[in-house]
Amino acid sequence: MNDHRLSFCISGAGPIGLALALGLGQSGYQVKLLDQKSHIDKDILVDDHRMLALSHRTVEFFKRLGVWGNMLDYATAINSVHVSQKKCKVEVLMKASQHDLDHFGYLVPQGRVILALYEQVLAQEHIDLCLGSRIIPSADLSHGTVTIHQNNEKFTETFDWLIAAEGVNSILRNNFGIETFSRDYDQVAVIARATFEKPHQNTAYERFTEEGPLALLPVNEHEMAVVLVADSCESEKWKKASDLTYSAEILARIGARLGDITEVGERQVWPLTLMIPKKVVDGKLLLAGNSAHGLHPIAGQGLNLGIRDCEAIIDLFAVNQYPTESDLIAFNDVRRKDIVKTVGATDFLVNAFGVKGTLAQTARLLGLLGVKTLPFVRKKIATVGMGY
């Protein structure tokens, strides 16, 4: 009987890399987790108030890892989702209670998610967290042999599996020569937190306008995480815009349903792109998170799709420590299908609501009317939004 336990090298210690390391470590595998950050600064993480939208399925996964309890105190539930289009009388309100659920998901500060994962990773004897480290691209990577640069020193190790959780511009994915399909949306997301006069009552808003889509996600009682999408040519404008200008644009898109905006936080401007790789497994390499996909943020599915990558990888090795070629082909097919469907659905939303003209406006009205009046359509949309 072979007592060898598989070894993994995960490049990237964001939420996806940390979750993967934790799940594989809890399964008894040896994991080396690399991250370019030189140290963990708890104060910086506590002050990181950028919000992550966690689907119902992602919350259940974090419970499985034993980290949800440390996030819950900082989480705001999404109990309903309101979808509307500017200048359209038809509006759709989906409530979690209509689907026998207590929530569709939660909003949690990114720093609290990462901190909760870090604490569990550091407590795992099977995980070696290497801070201030990175992989040096080389021809040996296809055999699982990596040269690691850490603290001005280099050393070489061989692993059974390499996992790229590095982001859209993945060094490992590029080194393996995995081709990708990419498209620039020619848009930017202007992200911030805003406080409104009226309480949001745990409702998330998806608002589509000719100027671009707007997402408002509940935080605390009156505060909301804002994702305002604009054309790329306006990037500099929004980087320099005053609080008043930003607030005015939000209100121009969403209307007065939440009252005036009393405060706006620091803004970040991100370019938006679509990316799908031709495969997510190649030899000894697995892709996860933004190394495996890039999608528009309007539906808040990016992190949740990455968590499904984590689930699939952890389950792949939980079921069979030594997956066969057919196991890997099946794994690739399932993950690719999920990625293509999720990225495609988000892309369709952006494009469908971005088309101008009376005919397009009428088509969208009929679409919203169908969602509002057909329970099975609402149920399908809710199920997909929850990550199932």
C-alpha cells in the first residue's frame, strides 16, 4: 500500500489560495502556500473595508472549513434582491423567504475574510505558509519542480501538484502556455461605500441604466457597497471626482428610493475584462480563482465562482488521492462548463442591458415582466445567484 500523501504548492494567498490550502491541509495533504507579501499585518486587514459578496453556497463552504464563525460578526445578510431598469415601470423583488431561505448570501469586509482564513491556515500543521516568496518561471514546472525565490534566497522543490491562485495575469498559467480568450469591456468599476438616509432593509439593488449598470449591496443598516460601472474613457474623471459628483451619479441612476447620500468612502477604479482559459488543468497544474476566469462584477459572482473552484479541487482529491486521466478530464469539463456558463450569463446581462434604443428597451421590459410573473424563472435566477 502506498502511504505517500500528495504535496501541493499553491501560488497566491488571497481568499482563494488560503481557502484551498486550508481545505487540502484539513484533508491531510502537505501544502506549501506562497505569497509575495512579506508579512501579515492584522491592523491593515482589520481596516480593509472593501466588501466581498458571498453567496449562500460560499457561506456553507466557509462553514465546512470552520472559518465562518469568525466572519459572522462582521457580515450583513442579503435577504432580498431588487432588479430594475431606469425608465422602466416593471421592477422585480426576489425575497429569500420566498425560497424557504434565511438569506441569499452575505456581505463581509475582505480583510475579515482573509484574517479568518489566515488564522486557521496558521493553525494547520500540514500547511507551510511562505511569505515574501514567489515562483521563478522555468521549464521544469511541467514536472512539478519549482524554483522559489524567498528573502533573497532561491531553493528548488518538487511537488505532486501546482495550483495557480495568482490572479488574472497568472505566472504559472502563462508558463504552462495555457491559452485564454479575453475581451476588454472598455469599462471601469468605480467601487466605494456610501451611507444613505433610509435603511436598506438588507436588500441588494441591481439597477441598469443607459449610463451603465449600478449595484448596491447592503452593509450595516444604512451603508451600502457601491459598484458603479462607467466607460473606460471616464476613468480619470472618476479617480479625481469629488464625493458630491460621485453621490450625484449614484442618485441619478438609482433614484430617491433610499433617500439622499450622507457620506461616501474612499473610491477605487478597476478596469473590467472577461477571461476564460482553454483548460483549467494541464499536467501537474490546476487553475483556481482569477487565474481560471475573469468576469464582470455587476452580479457579484467572481469570488463565488472561485470558491466553487476550491470545492471542486478539494473534492477531487478527497474522493481519489491519485486521480486518473479520466478523472482529470471530467474535472476539467465540469469546471469549464461552470466557468463558461457563469461568465456567459454575466456577459449577457451587461450586453443586453447596454443596448440602446426603443426595441431593446421593450425587450428588456418583457424580460423583467417574465421574471416578475413566472415563479419558476425567479426560482432559477435565485438558485444560480446562490451558487447552486
